[in-house]
Amino acid sequence: MVYVVAIVVVAVAAFFGVLTGMAATFHRRNPPPKWLAAIHGVLAAVGIIILAVAVIRNGDQGMGLNALLVVLLTALGGLALLSFHGRGRRLPVSLLVLHGLFAIGGFGLMIVAAAVTLYG
């Protein structure tokens, strides 16, 4: 059940991430609004913490751990984007795309981990 909560929180974070990415891509002269990026980042961080709790609680060394590792790599990319954003610089589109692709992969692994845990 904890995996499901993590999935819901990360899904909401992904929604705000898509909005942030669209703002960064279509409004290239200005970085996306800081409040939008902040909501995305805080929700993503909460989702990662909940996912870590689920992995530790279930002693998951399979798909859940893989999901956590991919999501943590995604977070590193997010921190790199945050460094550009904090300095008011344009966000590199290549880094935005990589961040998004890793996020999609991690989210997919989270769904599989939840399914294995619930329906095992």
C-alpha cells in the first residue's frame, strides 16, 4: 500500500514537472516560475522518501530498489536543473529531456514494484 501512496505523490509531482518543462521549453527567454518548480521538487522529494520507506519496509531488493535507484538518479538531474534555475539561466533542453526520460522509467518501475508487492 505504501507503494501506491508513493505512486500517487510522484504522479502529481510529474504533472507539475510537465508544466515546468513546458514552461521552460516554450518560454525560452525566461526560466519557468519558481513556485511551479518548487511544487514539483517538493512533491518529488516527498515521493522519493515514501518510496524509500516502502522499499525498506518490504525489504525489497528487486524492482522496488531498482525504482528507487532510478528515481534518485532522476533527482540528481533535477538538482542540476535547479542550479540553472536558481541562477536565472535557461534550462538545457537535453538535460530536461534526460530528466523526464529517467522519471518515466523510474515511475514505470514503481508501478511494477507495487504490482509485484500487491499481487505477488
